[in-house]
Amino acid sequence: MLLIPCPWCGERDEDEFTYGGEAHIARPASPDALTDAEWADYLFMRKNTKGLFQERWMHAHGCRRWFNMVRDTVTHEITAVYRMGGKPPERTDS
Amino acid sequence: MVEVLPRRSALEGALEAGTFGAGGTPGLTLSERRRLAIVHVAGDAGDPAFTDAVRGRTGLDLPIEANTTAAGNGRTILWLAPNRWLVVCDGEESAALETGLRDALGSTFAAVNDVSQGRTVIRVAGARAPDLLAKGCPLDLHARAFPTGACGQSSLAKINVLVHSVDRGADGGTDAPILDVYVARGFALSLWEFLTDGAGEFGYTISPMP
């Protein structure tokens, strides 16, 4: 079980959160101009990272806010939490 | 002609006053707080016009810090989320509170909604109150982490709840700790069954419906 630090509520149990998948996927500015392959890439293709992964979470049972989190998919270590619209922190590992 | 339906508790028929469970001195008391006016307020915490209007109507400063409350004059404001609060009044008509807040806010960018009918408030009081809630709630309910005046939304027996730490007995309150559990009306009976079932080992008293 993870102890997830909500940017507003502080550390809460993982049970209170829902997972929102990979973060920082920007909707294309003009979807009409895209090829089917590019549109499919936007809709469906996601990274399957082993290691530090930027992902979205929502504090569903608490303040109901979305936020971003950097989590190691191998160790589950949470290295950063930042608000929606925020920039991901620079990687400090080597 | 609008027919005004009488307000009925979601626990009517289920809440039976008396002492139950393990023998000896009951470890806690369960009761329902009834006839509360509960109004949901949304607005920009950084806008002085908004905060001043709420202060003008309630006499309380909006709690800006997460998971805190402001209380006084029989009123409580609970922090729900950034720019979201619950104003709770005992002994005031919810319609009067709602329209009063709406009038005070005027054209300020804000939303006010009376949710009194949609919430049931169960008061869990007594030495074992935190132990009972801890059976199904991941919140840290220790007095150090959840002191008097704290509040937090979480799940209790998989049900969305808002827990308000009314009194942790720091100043020698007799019934302390007192924890109020706000739950959506439709889940109130289910939660009530969870609480009464879980309280059996501590022994508990149910106060009659006021």
C-alpha cells in the first residue's frame, strides 16, 4: 500500500486515490490536420516505463483534485508530486 | 401550491435508543445530529469580495488551510477542497442560510447550494470513538494528527465520508473525543449498520433522536 502525498491534503492512503495514467499528454492543437496514425498515437499510445514515470492521480475520496506524481514503477518510490499544469521536476538521478 | 414535505431522517426506524454491546461502561455514544443547515459554498479564496461576504453572513473566516475548520456562533465552516467549503449551522433554517449567503455574495463569482437534505451527520463520541472509525477509515485519527478543529474527507467502510474532529478533549471535555461523520443520505443506513456492528465490542449507547 502506498502513502501518497496529496498536494493539498498531505499524506493519505492509496485507497483514497484513483489512477489517471501517463501525465503531460497534450491534446493536438488541430486534430483535423492529423493523420489517423498520429491521432491514434495521441489517443492510445502510452509509455510503458520501467523506472521513474510521470503519471496523474486524483484524490477521489478526499479533495477530488487531480495532480501529477513521479513514481518509480519498479520500487514504487514517489519522488515528486506537483500540481496540474506544473512542470515536472528535473531528474536528479543519474 | 407547493407542498412542503416534512424532513425525515435517513436513520428513522433504524436508530433505536439504548445501551448495547459489551457489558460494563459503554466505550462510546452514537447519535444523529438532526435539523442542521448544511450549505455547500464554492468561490475564489483569493478574492476579498468573496471571503468578506462569507464572513459578513457567518461571522467566520473561511478556513483556507487544507483540512481545517472555523467554528463559532453555532456555525462551522469545513474545508472540503481548494475553494470549496461546507457551512454547517445548528438551529438555523437551511433556506435562510442559503439565501442569506447568496444575497451577501451578490454578483461575486461563487456558488451556494443547500445540501442539508442530502447529508446525514452521525456523531461518534467517547474514548473509543477513534478506534471505531479506524476499523474502516484510512485517516490518521490520532489526536496529534487529527486535533480539535481538523476535518478530512476519506472513506469509511468504503463509503465517502467527511470526518470532523469536534473535540479531542484537550480541555477536559467529558464526552471527548467527539467526531462527526458526514455521509451522503443514501449511504447513511449502511454506515449506521457498520458503526453499530463495529461498536459492539466496546459497548455503546445510542442517544434518542432529538
